[in-house]
Amino acid sequence: MRLADIKFEQGKTIYGPREDSWLLAKAIHDHASLVQGKKCLDMGSGSGIQTAALLLENPAHVESTDIDPHALEATRKMVAQ
């Protein structure tokens, strides 16, 4: 699966993927060796794009958190795809 194929939820309170989101996701991909086999944390997960970017690089574990329960639910839905 490619990151570009994943549907990310957006809403009033959910920060949907924007240019900065895609730049950070690319940096994760470009430096995948820093993630592979590691425990990772996505703080302020929003739509979950960075959680998805991390999961695509084979980490040992990814923990996502956000103060907005709608964002957490969006991330859970995205992971379930």
C-alpha cells in the first residue's frame, strides 16, 4: 500500500493532510531506517497521516495520541483500512 492511496478523514476539528503533512511523511519515508523496528509516537495525530507513514516503514510499534477524540477515531479508522 502507498500513502497516497489511503483516505484520510478531515473535519471541523480534524487537521487533514496539508503540504506540511506530506513533507513530514516524505521525510519519514526517506529516513525509514530510523523507524524500522523502533517504537514510535505520533503526538497530535490529526487525520493520522504520520501514523500511516510510520506504519508503512515497519516499526515495532506506533502509538498515536491527540486531545481531540474525533481525531483519534479518524486515526483508528485509517489504520483499519
